[in-house]
Amino acid sequence: MELDAARMIGAGLATIALFGVGTGIGSIFSTLISTVGRNPSVQQRVFPYAIIGFALVEAVALYALLIAFIILFV
């Protein structure tokens, strides 16, 4: 029973990274909207950087979920 409890706690701790991911995604797109709102002519230059940033932040979420699933099921 103690091992199962430790697994649950470990998986819960691994998913704490998802709070940072949500904050990061919100920050990326709020900055994008603010930038394009101030100067619409830079949208073509800024948008690809926002998508790259989104992909990198989303990768952290996938790694955190992968770690949680490994802890739970392996």
C-alpha cells in the first residue's frame, strides 16, 4: 500500500509542471496579441516565433505527463 501511495504522490508532483505550462502559454499569446495590437505590420515576423515558443512550452507539458504516466504504470 505504501508503494502505491508513493506512486500517486510522485505522479501528482510530476504534474505540477502543468501549472507553469499554462502560465507560459498564456504569456506567449498575451504578448503576441499586445505586440500585434500596437503594431499590426509586425504580425508576419512575430507570429512564427510565437508558434515556436508555444511548441517548446507544450513539449514540457508532454514530458511532464510522460513522467507521471511512467511513475504510475511502470
